[in-house]
Amino acid sequence: MPSAGSDLVIETQRDDILYISLNRPDKLNALIDPMRDRLLEIARALMSREEIRVCVITGEGRAFCAGGDIKVMADIIKSQQYDRMQKILQKAGSIVLALRELPIPVIAAVNGHAFGSGMNLALACDIRLVSSEATFGETFINIGLHPDWGGTHLLPGIINVSRALEMFWTGRVISADEAMRAGIANMVFAPDVFYEKVHAYARNLAQKPKLAVRLAKKAVYEDLNNALADAMHREEEAQIKCLATEEARQKIESFLSKNISSID
């Protein structure tokens, strides 16, 4: 029987490449519980799918993922059910670690906006192939929140610490070109050929020697994953503290009043 999130996260297999598409385009693919559940289910199942050589994660519509759904956060604040937020963050941490522990390359095909936890989902992937129309932002600060999905560990490991702090502190949104210069994007492609180029890149990776690819990923992440897990535990504690503040409540209400539901 299909899981509850099957329509919200679509799997498509092309030969030995698995495409995972976030499918909530009317909400810029803002994450809700069924989507997180499905992502984790797919990632764990991939551990035993020997026929898959490469995994590609992307988004339907004009966004990769615009973060978590702010309406959910507003509800948590109103009900003061902060244990619910803790469960959300724990699930997010499990997804990030599952992607890092997969033996195969995981590519983020960033087709559009990647904000907050959406940006950090892209950072959790091994490689980021980016449309020239894509934008990135650690936008948590704009609603009084703390980075999650491993961002405090992942981003400083990709760009320098000073630039990472600047993104966390300002919530500034950057273009695909700036992401490329910073080292966040591996390659940038024009929108009209984006998925064609992504598939060609994935196809090339899939044809590389299987064992060599897997052992290289294992060697790179073996020690780093422990530090990532520790960072996500600290993020979990910090995020709940921030969510409980009056400032976060006011900023979230302000965003919702402007009909914006996903910018964390």
C-alpha cells in the first residue's frame, strides 16, 4: 500500500538512476510531515536497492524546496506543543544522515528556490547541480528561528565560516551565480536544458566503477557524519528555544499575514 506521502514525493526510475521529486508546487514544496516520512522511507529503502547507482532529488514547479511549512510552526507556537517540533527535527536529522550514509552519489537538482531547510536538504546531498534561476537562502533568521537540517555543520564545511555566519545572520538570498562562486553549487545550467544536463551528469556518474565510487563516499564521510549528528542535536535544542520566543511568534504571524507559508 502506498504511504501517505506518496503523491507528495514522487519516485521515478530511469535505468539505474532514481529521481525523487518533492511535489507540493503550489506551496513551493514546503515540507510537511508526510513528505518527511516519505523521504526517510525512500532513503532507507535505497540502502538495499543494488540496482540504483545514483539518486537525484529535485522539486516540482518553480521551487526546489522553500523550507518547512510556517503554518505548522504557527500552530505549534499557539498550542505550545514543542515536543511536536522536536519530533519534526528528529525526523529531519534522520533524513540527512540517511542521505549521507547511502553508498551511492546523491545529487540535488536545484531547479528553483532553496530556502531554510530546503537549502540544507540540498547541502545534505553530495553534489548540487543548479538551474541559473535557482536561489539559496538560510532564511531562518527572518522568522526568528535557528538553522536546522544540519545547516550549521554543512554550510561552514562547504564555504568559509565567515560567509556561513553572514548567511545565517542576515537571511540574505543569493543567486545561482553567487552560489557557484561560493562553492555551494557544483555546476549551473540554463533552465531550458537543466534536466537534460542533470541526467547526463547522473548518467556519467552511474557509469563509474561502482565499488570505487562507494568507497570514496564512505571514506569522505566516515568521521564527518559523527560531527553532523552532534550538530543536529544542538540545532534541535536551539530551534525549540527560539520557537518559544515572543519574537519568533510575531515574525511568523507577520509572514503568514502576507500569505507566505514557507521561508524558514
